[in-house]
Amino acid sequence: MRKDENDLMKNGQVGDWCFESTIHQLYLFLRYPISDEEWAKWYGFSREDGPEFNRGQIVSLPISGDPTKLDHIWHWDGNREAPTLTPSINVIGYWHGWLQAGKLVTA
């Protein structure tokens, strides 16, 4: 788990997450894996340039809030140290899987 979104962006690796809140809702930000092809498309260079570039992408998942104002809210088990979210996370065209007990599981 990372301290906040800034820490996740600067230092996070695939599978790391953090919690961020607004006045009305709580989010879990998660780094998910992407393919080599997507990496090159997003960043314009190869991951072989260095291991610090193999960090995936970040998705923001609402885990609380008003369901009438959000497209979807993931169910969170309340565990801050090893969270589980349901249903699955589908970043269409990039990654599909689950966050279970703090670990990424690819579908």
C-alpha cells in the first residue's frame, strides 16, 4: 500500500494501491499491468530502457459514495492492509482481473 496518489504515481509498482477520499466518496487507486505493446504506445519507448519504467498504469475505483451519481461502485471488504474488491476490475482492452487480499489476480 502507498501513502497517497502522489506516492503511488512516483514510487508505485504493479499491484500497489492507495486510498484517496473526497467530501462524498472514497476511491482506491490501483496500479495494474499493461502489455509491452501498450507500454510502447503510451510512453513511446521500450521497457528495456530500465526497470523503473515497468510500473503499469493507474485506475481509480470508487468504493463508496452515492450510487445514483456514479456508474459503478466496487464493494470493498474494509481491509486497508490487504483489500478485496468485487466484482472484477475490467480496464477494457488493457487488463481484467481482481484485487483479492491485496494481490492482483489476472482473469
